[in-house]
Amino acid sequence: MPQNEHIEQHTKLWGKQLDHDERKRKREARVAQKRATFAKRVKGLRAKLFHKERHKEKVELRRRIKDHEEKQAKGKPTKEKPQPKNALPAYLEDRSVMDRAKLLTNSIKQKRKDKVGKWSVPIPKVKPMSEDEMFKVLKSGKRRSKSWKRMINKATFVGETFTRKPPKYERFIRPMALRKKKAHVTHPQLQATFHLPIIGIKKNPQSRMYTSLGVMTKGTIIEVNVSELGLVTPGGKIIWGKYAQVTNNPENDGVVNAVLLV
């Protein structure tokens, strides 16, 4: 007999209990209730991991339901529409009418071209920054022999819902003293400066990683809340957020100065 198959061997010899299937069915029916109770009581890091896994399951379930519905819709017989009297033959359709997909592609390309011309930034080029200048190596472990942790030396932005990882697992440390929530934004046409809250970091020219970490250096494009200025679109809607470029070194000055991209 192979190892770890003693239960199967016992079942073959003596069979199962008379109510085995019924008990199994009830146990499976109770799983949903147990998961719900666990989801209510779990806390901290275990809760985050559990809810992340549950979210993946729900997404997969919705995708399957959607695929099933689409499959059913395709299977249904469709009524044939009556052909119009002056219909063009198939070989002439492409000549007179432009393909809808092609038209859409052209419009997207044109929008991109307009956008490139629109965002002409005040500081087009910035000096590259070394990793030693950006990060400070922190020693960790019982005997300070591990050096995988990094402290960010530059000003950073973190959102309202930001939660630190447990210190044991945190690789990049953002000091509280260098976290900024507001910026002094100058409007180039009005020639006035406003103290506006930062919404997020759009792009850091130094590296994509610094953008994800929320690091603000000279030349970084940030998004600010301009609802206080009362700017409106041609349609009459209030503009909520606008991009601005950082023009100073925030870690040296202690404040974030930026110019609004109009």
C-alpha cells in the first residue's frame, strides 16, 4: 500500500458510514456561513490578504457569468432583417464609406497629437539623479547585517487612505517630516499663487519607480485640486483637477512650489 493512503484502504475494506453523504452535503453547505463569520472577525494583515483573495474570486465569477450570458445570446436564433431596396453590393461598401474603426483610430491619433502640443512644460529637461542621492541605506536585523531597507531622502506624497506596511516588511520608508499634502501653485496667466491640495503624482521624470512611490523632485508633474479657483470648461462644468510642474527642490526648501500647466 502506498504511503498516506490508509484512509482509502480503510474505506475499501469497511465502507463508509450510512449517513456519510448527508453529513458531507451539510458540511459543504456550512462553508459559506463559516467564511462570512471569518470575514467579519478577521483583522489586520490577514484581513487584507483574505479580502484580496475574495475579490479575485468574485471577479472570476462575474467573468464566467458574463461569458455564459454572451454564449446564450449567440445561441439564440435572430430574425433576418429585410434588405433595403437601394443597398450597395459588398464589394462597393469599402469604397464609399470609411471604416468606423479606421475613423476612430484617426481621431485618437489626432487627440494624442493635440495633447503633446498642449502640455509644453516650463522645465523640459532635468538633471538625472543617482540612487545614492535618492535613498539612504538602512541596516536592519538583530546584528544590523541586513541592508535591504531604504529611506527616501526626497519629499513624497501619500494619499489620505495610505496605510504603512508592518515595519518588519517595509522596504521603502517615507519619513513623516518629508510628506507633503499641499503645494504653492502659480497660475501663469493670472500671475497669482495659490496654496492648493495635491491629488496625486502624475509622472516623475527620474524614474517610473519614483512615480509609484510618490516622490516629488524638480520637474515632477503633479495633479492639484483647483476647485477653489473657480475654473470652468467650455460646457460650464467646474474643473476639479489640473496638472502642475514642480519648479523647486522641496527637500531643501521645505515647501512644494509648482507652475500650473494651462
